[in-house]
Amino acid sequence: MNTITDCWQSAKSFLSEVSHPRLKMYWQPNQMRDFSYNLSAAEQLADDTVNIHVFHWGSEERYPLAEGEADWKQYLQVFQKTGKDESMSMSTKSTTLSKDKRNHCGKALFCVRLATQDDPP
């Protein structure tokens, strides 16, 4: 891809070089990388993150968010440790969702968020 955010190290370096308090990150897992890398990226960028893009995709395929619940619990635990209340945006497998399905997805994400707040660190 060749962008400044291809890896968390270059994103962190960019933030450091610019060193402006209003420059913040939108974070999302890199669907080309594995869970371990993405968890490390979340840990390194959490303090500079203001929005989290929630989805469960592979490099070629989009999966139902529910299949990524275990991963997302861990990602959100990392962001919870910052004490900030980041906003979240969500992408789903389907591009057209009925109101009921949108509500279901929102409730699933809300439940994952609540679960991370009750889980021990």
C-alpha cells in the first residue's frame, strides 16, 4: 500500500515528528496482518487514538462481526486502559442492512464494549 500508516511504527514516528496535540489517529486492525500484530499496534497507538473502526475482515473477505468478538474484546480492552472514551464506527459484511440488522450489529458492538469493561485486565 505504501502509506504512512502501513505499519504502526511509521504512524507513531509520524505523530512524533509532527508533534501537534490535535493530530490524532483513527485506528483499525490491518486486515493484511495477523491478530498479534494488530494487538501490538493497538497497544502502541491507543494513547493517540480518537476513533476506532470496527469490522472483521480478512485480506480478501468480509466476515460477520460476531465471528471477531474474541479479537474485539481484546482490542477494546487495550483502548479502555487509556481512560478515554473513543468513538467507534462500524463496517459490516453487508452493504445494505435492514433497520433490525443495524440494531442487532449495534447491540453486538455495545455488548462487546460492556464485556470489556467488566473483564479483569
